[in-house]
Amino acid sequence: ITATDGDADVAKATSTSAAGGNFEFVDTDPVISSVMDAVLSSATTISFNGLYNADFGADGLDYMSVALGAGGSVGTAAVTFNQVASAGGVTQVQVMDGVTELFSFYYTTTINSVSSSGDGSVVFEAFGDADTTNPFFTLTVKGDGTYSFDMISNTILSTSSTTVSGSDFSAFGPTGQVATADQSLVINGSGNINASANGIGVANPQITLGENLTLDFANQQTFISFALQQWTGNGTVSLKLTMSDEGANAEFETLSIAKPASGNIIVKVVFDAALDGTIDHTGNIYTVYVGSEFDDVKLEYLSGSPGFNVNTITYDQITTTVVEDLTLNFQLSATDGDGDSYALADALTIAMLDPDAVLSTTSDPTIDANPGVVLVGNGGNDTLLGSVGNDILIGGEGNDTLTGGAGADVFKWSLGDQGASGSPAAVDHITDFDVSVNGPTASSSPSTGDTLDLRDLLNITPDGTENNANLTSYLKFDVVGGKLALMVDHDGAGTFEATQTIVLDNYSGATVTAAKDAFGAALGLTGSSFSDADIINKMIADGHLKTDI
């Protein structure tokens, strides 16, 4: 038996007697106590970090896990996420409003376990397509109590099959070319195109010897089919099919097709590299296999006597969905070094709101405000409203109005949020910056005070020689509309020129000296006529300002 006391003294002893009930060995399980939800304004791209609280016990963390919940919301409508896993590790998510599919996306998860030389994180990557070539967003839950969310593109490109006939085109009767209303398919040929409800022909409602017709698709295809119908005459036709990608990678196949005794002939073109160059003929169906994707199919009538036309064309169409007002729920789990696991019952909720909406902790009923919420603007002139928890407010670009509410709130800026020097400089307002008690990053007695986090905004590369005095090249105080304002020159180079203005609306003064005195008093400074350095040093010491110095 080895015992170690508080100052590292060690005592050892050996006992041959039964331990009985004198000793109890406890294997503690990991516990996740809370996670910060997030409310963000939908934007093409957006990125932020959030926090969770966890204790991984004596065995330490092996890995985090994340699972998409069974439902969420789109706008005010509750939706379900019908998740269909595939053998390749890609899961399709059908976003369902009742029995109506609004759109689909796909995801993969990658666990980086400590036992496999990883960092314990889990990465949830969402895509707009099953081939995972159209990134949607990435959620990374790290083993250090943080998570990151990156909206890579809020535009989902989804592929669905559509079928058109002669009556779906923009013109009837002989004309140079015809097209669907969305321009996803344009048809031209060796003569004017004649399209009607009866089918599509060249010059007249037929395609005959020496004529050709081209199906020009807006998007690359892996499968199409069309019918050869309205047959006249007798005998066999020889048709040459040319499949190409904008005229490149052309593949040729010749079909010998006898006029059917009844019904239509169906021609299919399928991308399958393993079957490239083969033709399957079963009954009235001819399937041509090609080795690459294509967006043009040309039919040439080489020989024969029967006439026919083309109709009922089926092809893949790409639909663009801009994702706004979507709420996602994720369950977080932790597994420790000997396999014990814990799942947090309270989901991590990420609500992506309409870009014009006010961002609030009450914007979505599933948001839990108590642990704090991450609020993220979209680069416009946003309004962010915190609440009772320790919130993180990120206005982003533009001129934003930020209210932290109760709790120890962090107001965060990043490089790129600033404007240009002079009047185009970005001007953000904080309505309730609280310094009456120490901030959460103070060296002692952290409490409910607020913090300005400028680490990612100030272009400072620490080299070990910096001190707070260096900040005078980056930060100065002034008054804007009678309110105290922190003026930020994000690069600190040359003559001071503010590129970001942070107005503290709850500290006023007719002059900058009066406004600084009001702020200094709130910080607990004694005296008056405080210098910029006096205030900056006090803010850093009490945890109200974060920089890389």
C-alpha cells in the first residue's frame, strides 16, 4: 500500500491481512455538465467557438462523440431528420416537414481517440451531396472543453431526377432550339426543332434519315433516359449516340433498333466505368454504358427508313437550397480511458436564423440560456441580445449593437471585422458593459464581469518583448456621441488610425476625460484624469480585456 500526502511525501507498507471493508476503490465515470448553445444569423460562411463543461475522471478522456438529434425546426415548423446510413460511412439526412421532404444533406463523423494517438476530438462534417464534394458545415468537439462550428456554405446543391416531355418546352412548332423554363435542358438539331405534346422532332414531328438531335444538359449527368416513339414506316434504324462533356471526352455507340411491334423504345445512358463501352438490350430497352460523366447526348440517324420522335426525357437536375432558419440539435458524449461513457441529456442546439432577425437567447424555444449562449452576427448591422448566462457575443463585420445581459459575457472581435481607417471604420455599441466586479479571466475572484476579447483582432505576433505599454499603438479612448469609445487600430502600425470603434453606451461624459473618469471609477480606480494606460492596465488585471500581450 502506497500513500502520498499533500506535499508529495510517500509512505509504503505491506499487509498480509484481509482488507475487508476498509478500502474501497472507485472507478469514476466521465461527466458532461453543460454546453453552450448557439444562435447565429444565417450567412454564406461563418465560424465561431463555444464551450462545454466536463470532468473526465481519473481515467481521462479517450474520445468525444456527437450525434445529430432526431429533429429540429425550419422557421417555425418542427421537422424530423430521417437519417439513412450507407455502407460507405456517409449518412443521408432527409429534412421532413410531415411527409414532405424540404431538402437533404449528408454527413460523416470522425473520432480521433487518445488511445489511437488522437486528441480525443470528434469531427462532424456535413455536405450537400452524397459524394461529399459540396461542404455544408463542420462541427468539431474537442477534448479541451471547446467546440468549433464552421458554416462553409449555406447553399446546398442537391440532385434529383426530373422528367420532361415535348409540352414542357418554351416554344412549339419549328424553331432553332427549345429549352425548359429553368434552362436545365436545351435541345437543338440539324434543322429547326418541332416540340409539342406529341413529342420532339427535327423540322417536323419526326426524326428521319440524315437528321440529328442534341440534348444539351446544364449539369453533368450520370444517368438519362428517353423514349423513341410515334413510329412510322417499317424496318430498322441505325442510330449513332455521341456522349460528351462540353464536347470533350466524347464516346460513340451505334444502336440498331427495329421498329417495335407495340409501345416505345426506351434508351438509357448510364455512367459506369466498369461497364464502359457495353450495350444491354432487353425487350424494348437499350442501355448504353459510358466511362465518364456527360452533359451532351447527340442522336444521329445514320440509315434506315422508319421515322420516330423523342419524348419523356429523364435526367438529373441540381436544385439550389439556401439554408436559413434551420435549428439543429446534437447530443454530446464522452468516453474515458477504460471505456466508461456519459451522454449529456441537454442537447447542443445550434439555431441558424433568418439574416434579418434579431439574435437573442430566446430566438428559439429549444435554446437553454442558463449555461450561456454563443450569439454570432452575419456581417451586417446585427442586434445581439444576451441573457442570464455567461454569453459570447460575436457581431462580426458591420455596425452592431450588443447587449450581454446578466452573467460574465465575452464580446469578441476577429481580424476582418474591422472597417477602414477614418469614417468607414466599423462602429459597434455595447449597451451594458459590466466592470463592477472582476471578469472571468481575472487573476483573482472571477465573477460576473464582462470582457472584451480582442486577441483575434489585434495583429500582434508575440515575441516575448511585449508589455502593456505596447498597446498604446493599438488602443486609445475617445468619446462618440457623449459615450466612452475604445478606438482600435488593428495593425498598430505608423500613425494611429482607428479601424474599429467599440462604444460603451453605459459610460458617458461631455469630454473624453469625464467619460474615462466614469469608467475608471466603475473599474475601482481611485482619483481622476485617468490615462489610457491606467484604464487598459486595470482592465487586463481584472479580466475585462484580452489581448495577446
